[in-house]
Amino acid sequence: MAPDSSPDSHPLPIWRRALRAVALWFDTSAAPADTGDPDRVAWLRVLPFVGLHLACLGVIWVGFSWFAFWTAVVLYAARMFAITGFYHRYFSHKAFRTSRPVQFAFAVLGAASVQRGPLWWAAHHRHHHRHADTDQDVHSPRHGFWRSHMIWFLTPRGFRTDLEAVRDLARFPELRLLDRFDILVPVLLAAGLYALGAWLEGAYPGLGTNGPQLLIWGFFVSTVVLFHVTVTINSLAHRWGSRRFATRDDSRNNALLALLTFGEGWHNNHHHYPGSARQGFAWYELDLTYLGLRLMALLGLVSDLRPVPEALRHVRREAA
């Protein structure tokens, strides 16, 4: 399905495009599909994303404290686990089972990553696996580094959610709500961090933090780093690393990316068998997300972690 693919010979005036863009910041269903070039950067729509990056310069004015730094680290780790464990391995691939409350809790935490809602994320990722490194794969590095890393995310084609690809998830109204109002959770997180910092400034001045500082470090810096590390799996893990398996795409295993993304860097493994809850197939391939899921399984929060079939684990790369 590609309803955005036909160019419009009568583009909307700029004021109407601006109103549409602003409405879509708050409600992704607030305007009809854009009928212009689906692969252009929609600058009016992505101004908040640009602002997210510019706000990181605020560290120059708010200064540094160890409390703010470790808040950023903890929020990076928690949201990375939500993206890798749930947005990716659960929502996109159904690699394990969980309850509806746990599903929703981690959908909310994933939404706090400012990587859109779970339906949008899963729909695009399933499309990637169907068309990996072909002309239809919008974030393949065969189209260039920057397009695979982030430009695809800033285009009308990248904005839309193919609900047909995620009918299993779209039956949950709470997930549809998170997808429709995907700005809500990030705004609440940002406001909460500011309020916490303001309270700590008066209650525990020895921590050396305040509202603006905790907002900049805990939300803006942590979120921007999280985003760019996450999308290296698109831009770098299909270019740099080793290939254990002869998949039909360019996926690579990259130990550094695996460390930064809690296991996602074992990307050639993943493309070989996407349905596994574990992406580090060998004992020495550290997969922090899988270890977290194992702990959740011990606590009864998730179950039925799908393993790699033994017959597939030992298939080797074809000779060059």
C-alpha cells in the first residue's frame, strides 16, 4: 500500500500546510494523508524533532551535576530496554508472551523514547523485514547513510502507519491511543523531570540540580542519544561487521553496536531468525535485553521466550 506515492499537481498553500503540520504534532490523525512527494523532508512537520536536538545546547547554560547525568543514563537504559525488548522483539516479532497490563506499561515507556507509538514502530519494522535492503526498504543504507539513519523518518512516507501490517496490535484501543497522541507521553516525561528538578533544588540542594538542568539532561540529551544509537541498527548494522549467516540482505553482527543497543547489534543473527527473543546466539554475544527478559520471565511478567531452533543455530555463512 502506498497512498502517498502520487504527486499533487496543486500543492496546498503554505499556511494550510503549516496548520496541518501543527495539528499533526499533537494528533497524528488530525489531517488527511500528504499527497505530495512522499520522500521529501517535511520541514514543517519535523520542527519539534529539530528542536529536540537544538535543546541539547542548553547544557551550556544549565551546567552539569552527577544527579542529572545519572538520570540521563537511567532513562537511556530504561527506554532502550523498552524499545529493544518490547517495541522490537515483542510488538514487531512476537518473540514472547506477556499480559495486557505489562504490554501497555512497556508501550508507554517505549513511547517516552520519542520514537513514535508502538503500532507505527512495529509496522515499519515488519515492512523492513519483508523488503530488507531492496528498493522498498525506506531505511536501507543502500539509499545513503543519512537517509537510512534519519531522513526516512522525516518524510511523509515515514510518517504513516500501515495498520494492515499490525492488525494484531491495532485491536488494543490503548495502543491505538498511544499511536494517535504520540506526543503525550514525552511531554509528560519532560514536565515530570522539570518538576522533580525544581523540587530537588529546594529539598536537596546538595545534589546541585534544578528544573531546567534535569529537563535538559534527563529528557533532551538522553532522548537524542537514545534515538541516534537506536537508528545505527539501520545505518551501520547493515554496513559494518561480520556475517555469520547468508541472509538475503546486508545485515551484520557488530559487537560495539550490540553493547550500545543492549543486543540489537547482533543484527545478522536477527535477520537469520527474527522470531527469537535472543539475538546474541553464541554464549559470548552479550545480549542485555535478553538477560532482562529472562529476569522478567523469572518474575512471571513475561513467558514463552522463543529460542533459536537448534537446526538454524549452526547454519554457517556460505563460502565466498
